[in-house]
Amino acid sequence: MRRRTRNQRLYRLGFMALVANFAFDAIPLEAEVEVPNPFIARLGKLPDWSDLDDYQYTITREEFTYLLNHCYARNQEEEYRDLIRIEQDRALILKQSNHPASGWYDLRFRTDSLISATPKRYWRAPTELDGLQPNSTRPLKGVCIAIDPGHIGGRWVIWDDRHFTIGKDTIEVREGEMTLAVARILQRDLSLLGATVALTRNGNHPVTEDRVETLQEEARAYLRNRNKVPSSGAIAKTAKAMFAISSEIRARSDLLNEEFQPDLALCLHFNASPMNMRRPSFQGPNHLDLLINGCYSRGEIEEDDTRFEMLLRILQRIYYEEVRLSDAISRTMKFETRLPSFSYDGTNGMSVNNNDILWARNLLANRVFMCPVVFFELYCMNHHEVHARVQAGEYRGLREFNGTYRKNIYQEYADGITAGLVNYFRHRR
Ligand SMILES: [Zn+2]
């Protein structure tokens, strides 16, 4: 069941205070210092900066700067100037971006004279797990893996726009149900290989207890906070995104970070090429990309919660594990799916190494799941061959599509991941 974290409750209390403040807008008190409402992401949690105390003296200036510039800040210092100041022996982090009087968090760097420490984190790298017997048939023994089937299925598909029908007498394509099909195959196969597997959702219903109707006031406050006109259309759109994306992913993140505490998380998605949703039609592209967390814009780093979460990922050195895992899985995914890579323009996704399938993007799930996350985007659902394979469902054996015999699309997706994980853990532990 959904349990709100302390900070979420605080945020909601802050929101109530905000509503109360509107009543007194007409009588400002001159002596009062106005503290603006903090700039935070949709349904974000106010950060408790003292949580970074555990990371004092754990990272060198060089490594901190490298990670920030190489993977996280899209255009290096341009994105974090006046928000994060890198001094010789410390990083100064502005606590509230729109209120400099809130002060700076002082993060001291590790220097050669101090003993390095493994950063505080709940996840374990493969080298921290027990070693394997040669030729072990359970290479994932002891590895805790969370699987996040993207979106929601069933009657909830109407809220997230990831469903469509092309052609007469065809099955509706529903991403939230397709990702759950892959998750269930993975759960079975990875468990047989020794892993402990947890799914963030196990059916076609939301994990969050929020609903579009209950988020109206929060949507209105969010728009006001961003200086946007809270028209009824804007409120409806924001409340919908708050339910299907923000609240749902945050509820899954509470489960993952507080209960499962996995060693890695797999976020499963199917892709789609842009099209007119009123008249869905087949589109040309079909491709494969794997995403790790990174590529933050200035606007994102200005959000106090987002800046805090980015710093936690840097301080936990999540980047290295995400890249190694993704590199290994991308090779087997490419082999299984035979899909070409996809290119981002460097704005909403950027390259971090010479793997043309791997991109850094800042998405809510791969930011707030506080462990290495591999986020999958593959098979464009409105490509004619993918559509035909979705119509064919979960058949056994092989079937011919465009002259090639293929496994069912869900098994193929899962096998690409399983083979990559087996290779990775055999090699690394
Ligand atoms: Zn998706």
C-alpha cells in the first residue's frame, strides 16, 4: 500500500499553507521577509539536505566534477552555475534555488590524506556479492532485481495515452499490458537463475492511491507556482500527468527504495513514433535504445528536489554501474531484437560513451529509483512489423514475419535482458 514519505507529507502541508496564504495576500506585512514557494518537480519532495551528511569526505573534487560534467549536467557548468559552486575543498550547493538567503549546503571533498569510504547506499555492486562457483547454473544467485513494467493497463490506459488501434478487427495496442507481459517472463526466468525479483506492479491497476479527481488542487497550485495560468484545461492536463506519471512513479519509487531496496532496476517500455493520436497510422522507424540517468537541463537542476536527487546519484557512484550494466545488456538486446539504434540530438538525450544504443536522459523513474537503473525503449509499437507481432501475442516456438522466424515479441524482449544480465554477472562477480 502507498505510504507517503515524511517529505511528501511536508510538501502537502506546505501546499495547504500556500492555499491559506492566498487569503492574506491583500494585507502584506512590510516587515515580513517573503520566502517564495520552493521550485520543485511535480509532486516532488522537499529535500532534507542533512541527508547528504553521510557523504561528507567520500568523493574527491576531480571525481565529483567529472561525473557532474560528463554525464549529469547537459552543457557542463552552464547548467549549474550559481546553484552548485565547486571550490577547492568543497562543493557549495544552494538549498533553495529561488531564495539564496536559504543558504548553501557545504559538501566537503575527500582529499588524499583522508581514508576513502564506500558511499552509503542500499544497492550492492556485483563485486560486493558472494563469488560464483565455476559453471554455476545460478549466476544471478543473491542478486535482488526490481522490474518496473512501465505505465498502467486495463481501464487505466485512457489516462496515459499509450494505447491505440490501427486497422479493423485488430487488438488494441496497450503499452502498460505489454510491459507487464515482459515483466512476468523476466520474473520467472531471472528467478530460475537465482535472482530475487520484485515487480513494482503486478496487475493492470495503479500503485498510487491518488486519482485525477483528488489531484485537482495540487495541479492548480503547481501551475500557480510556475507562473502559469491555472485554466481548467491546464489543470485537467496537469492533474492527468500528475496521476499517470508523477504520483504513480513516486508510489512505485517508495516501494522500491523503502521495501525492495534492489541491486538494480529494469524499467520496461515499448516505444512509439510520433503520430496523430486521433488517426493512428503506421510509421517508418523501429529502433532500440537503453537509457541511463543524466543530461539534466538548467531548469531541472533548479528544482531543489531534482538537484538533490542528482547529487545522491553522483555521490553513490551509480553512473559506473549503470553504464557497465547497460553496455552488457545492449549487446544481447541488439542480437535478439536485430533493431537499429536511435539517435538523440544532445538536448533531451546525450551520449556518454561509444555505445550508439546507450543514452543519458533525465526521466522521473531513472532519477528517483535510487539504484542503478536500466531504462528500456524499444520496438516502435506503430511500426507495421511490431504491430503484427503484438497481434500474434504470446505464441510458442517461432513464427515468420517478413521472411524471418521470430520468437514472440515478449519472450524476445525478455531474452535480450536475461542473456545480458547472465553475461554481466558471470563476468563481474
Ligand atoms: Zn513507455
